[in-house]
Amino acid sequence: MNALLQDLAPYVGRLCGPIALEQGPDAAQEALIAVFRGLRGLKEPAALYGWVRSIAVREAVRLARRAARGEPADLTDLPAAGDPQLAADIGDVLRRLSPEHRAVLVLRDVEGLDERAAAEQLGVRVGTVKSRLSRARESFRKAWSA
């Protein structure tokens, strides 16, 4: 069990980090605890990574929402074009997006899931994934190019 969790830890960390940002390590830890507790109930071993991905994304979004409660994304206060901090730190751009937008970007553009699979992972409709993805990409482009 320990070896399995050690193998899964980097994968879970890569999912939680861009979604939960500063809470990424906490989200990864919570996800691994949930995996440990629920592993016996996994009926299809071949579905392990999909199941783990679902748990990791859910925990990352949950912790990011809790941290951002009351702090809406503000895309109007961007550093000036040419500011080295903006060019050097993609985390700064991601911080400006909502947890839901970060989650859909990670699932689609990092994990390579299609809209249907991302919708299942997030527990929303396919149309919601498409609209969130469009808004997230546009917000990311604006923040990155400013």
C-alpha cells in the first residue's frame, strides 16, 4: 500500500498544484488520504488513475474554493506588459483564475481529457465544461499577454 501511494503521490501533486495553488500540497495530501481510505472499494483496478484523478481534482477545487472564498478573480489589476514577474511566473496568471477554471484547464490542456470526460470528473454538464474552458482560456490569454 505504501509503495502504491508513493507511486501515486507525484501524479496527484501534478494535478492539485495548478488547481489549488498554495493549497496544492494540502489538497494532494487530502486526496491521497481519500485514496487510501477508498482503495478497498475500487472494483476495477484498471480504472485506478481515473479514480485517483477524480479524487485529486475534487480535493483541489474544494481547498481552492475555501481559500478563495470572498476573493473573486481580478483580471483588471495586471502587471504592465514587459514586467519580468509576469513572464517568469505562470502561477501568477493561474492565481487570477477561479478554481473551476483552473480545474478545467488542467483536465483538458494538461491531462488531455475530452469535454465529456472532464464533465464527468467535475460533475457538471458538457456544455458547462465548454463554456468554462472558453472563459478560462480567454482569461489566461488576457492575463498572460498584458
